[in-house]
Amino acid sequence: MDQERLSRIVFFGLCILLLLVRSFFAIKLRKESGKKQKDRDAIAREGKTNFVFRRLILLPALAISIFLYSIHPPWMAVLSIPFPRLGMWIGVILGLFGTAFLIWVHVCLGKEWSVNLQLNSDHRLIKSGPYSRIRHPMYTALFSVYLGLGLISSNYVIIILMIMAVISLAIRIPKEEKMLIEKFGDEYKTYMRNTGRLFPKL
């Protein structure tokens, strides 16, 4: 099997795996805690520009690009980057590691997870599992998957969109920390001093 076809199969499989993981935990959350009340301030808290960009521009662009990459019309070859096969396998390792790490994060976070920047009325500060060393392990996991998908695709457009997805999520981090400081005060500030943002403190 040639590398181009293998890359498409692996890329599509990893996308499906990521979608299944996210869907599973979203359904599990809904069953366990009911439909979470939407926080009207969540969009303003994140920033309307970033929220709209990610939901209405970036996600549709990614969906279209993934579809086109999967069916691979002839003109898509122009957008290919001649990465060596090793690059694809590094992408596979990053993608699988990120997905496995994401599952662990979801299990530890439980009902405290939310797609938007909002907290439950009885929200607990999770400090177990990956949260014992990293404040935002879910972003670490997603960044690993996005980087892996970019390497597997060897496609200019998909790589650029994955980088934009990383930047969009990175913009949320200081805003999420501000929200958590407002909720937990000194407890969260102490937690920040003892943990790394995306990687464990040395």
C-alpha cells in the first residue's frame, strides 16, 4: 500500500476515534447529570470573536477539509507535503497518545467537564490523575491529537487548520484560569503554583 493511501486511512480512522471518544463522554455526561444549563455568560467569558471563529468558521472548514482529504480528489495532490513515512508514524503515535490521554482526562474530570467556559453551581476543583501535575491536560491531549493529524495528513491546508485550532484553544486558557480563580480564589492560585499549565513542572 502506498504511503498516500495509508495516510488517508490512518487519518480518517483517528478522526473517527476522536469523534467517538468525545461523543461517548458527552452522552455519558448528559445521562449522569441531565442537560447542563447553558451559561449565558459563557460566550462573553471566552470572547465572542474566538467563539464564533471556532464554531462557525474553523469547524466547518475542518469538516470540509477532512472530507476532501478522505476522498482525495486529484487536485488535492497540489496541497501535499512530501513528508517521509517516519513523519506519518510519529503523527500516529502522537494521535494515539493524545486520544488515550484524553480518555483518562475525561474519566478524572467526570461531570465537571463542559464544552463551554462555564462551571457547575457545585463545581469541584479536580486535582487527581493528570490534574495532579497539569492544570489543563485536556488541552495537552487535544494539541497532541491535532499535531498528530497534521503530520499524518501531510497536507498544507489541514496542517494550517490544525494550528489554528491549537491557537483558538490556547486563547481560552488564561480566560479559563481567570474563571477558576474567581470561583476558587486562593485555592486555585496555590494549585497554579504547584502545577504546570500544559506540561508537568520540572
